[in-house]
Amino acid sequence: MSTRAVTFTKQQIADYAQASGDHNPIHLDDDFAKTVGLPGVIAHGLLQMGLMATTAAEAAGGPDRLRRLHCRFSGMVVPGDTVTFTAEPVGPGKLELRAVNQRGEPVLTKSIAEYLE
Amino acid sequence: MSGKVEAGAAGVAGRTYPPVTFQIEPGRVAAFARAIGADPEAGVPPTFAAVYSLGVTGPQLFGDPDAAVDFARLLHAEQEFTWTRHPRPGESVSSQGHVASDVSRRGMRFVSFETETTDSAGEPLCRSRALFVIRS
């Protein structure tokens, strides 16, 4: 089993926006985020998935082995949240993926990885 | 609640956008790897598909006036990537987006958007399946 805890920051979210090219202001501008009913900026689902993939790759024996990743983005992640990412083997070439915040609430659910053994 | 499809809300189901080519630039790969806590020397991170696959075709959907996606009300609900192989830094790839379904119910619109990415020889690399929810 591989596990890692990450505390999200505005800088990290901005770095992901820059590297990914996803500049939706809900990830970058608190005032804008509030106008669409959010508490402030939120992390990209794909940033959560990227961090989840890094943990899954560790459990799979390397990123090149990953053949399928599926994530459901179930909870918002805001700067200051600490999310624990866990990849647990559940069968040949299969990992169950979990991401849970500091309150024990799942932020990624029904998430799995498949890999070449 | 009936859950029926609202009249006139068939949206853009079935629409396919023109393929887009993308050069996988090594510096950008390294920056992406650092942003997700991966080793920047370990090749193209799997979820860099968020850039070379979904990232290049998504804007075609979001910019399509017929699709009328309100970006500010868009939530990314689910994402799946499947890989035949992972691309290498420096490689040129081609991605084509397709709206698999577009359904409105209970004031929410659900758009399933698929992207096929192939290498320069036309061999499959990656398939992305995104589910977007647009709040009304």
C-alpha cells in the first residue's frame, strides 16, 4: 500500500494551472470564485487526480505501468486542506484509490487504477 | 421528479471536433511533474494526458457556441484515462474530441466528452473520458 498526505496551497494550485494550462479563475481568483457560489479558490480535480496518480504509480512499480485511472471528484479541496492519498492493491494489476481530507471526508470516490504487473 | 430530458436540451451529443496536434514539450512536462509531486526526470507523467488529450480538445467544446457551456458553472465530476502506452517527451501527438452524450435533468446538464489521442503513426496512445456537470 502506498500513501501520502499533501497540504494544498494557493501556490501549488497556481503552479498546476500554469503547467496544465487550465486557467479557470475558480482556481486562481478568490473574488471570482465567490461570485459563482464557492467559498474561494478550489483545487483542480485534475490536480487531485495527478497527485493520486503519483501515489498509484508508486504502488504499481512505476508510472509507465499505469494503464487506466478513474476518479470521481466528490468533494471540494481548498487551500489549507490536507488530503491523504492511498493506493491499495485489491487484485492482480488493480489498485483501489482513496483520497480523504483532514475531516475524514472522501474527496475522490469510486476511484481505481489498473496497471501492467 | 421524472428525470426526463428537457425539451430542446439534446445539446451537442454526437458532435466530433477536428483533431488537434500537440508537441509534448519537455520543459512543460517537468513543470507538470513538479506540480503533482512526481519525479520530473521520470518521463511524461500519466495524467499529463490532462494536457495533451483533454487539455487540447476541451477548449473546442467550451468554445463551441452551439454547446453553450457556461464555464463558470462547470464542474468536472469524473475523469478516466486509459493508456495503450505513454508518450515520450518531445513526441508529437494528435487528439480528437467527441461528445458522447449531453443530457439535462433536474436543472443540471451532464456532458460526457471523450478524446482519442494517437501518435504520429496513428497508433493509439490514450483515451480520455470526462464527465462535466453544468449547474443551472
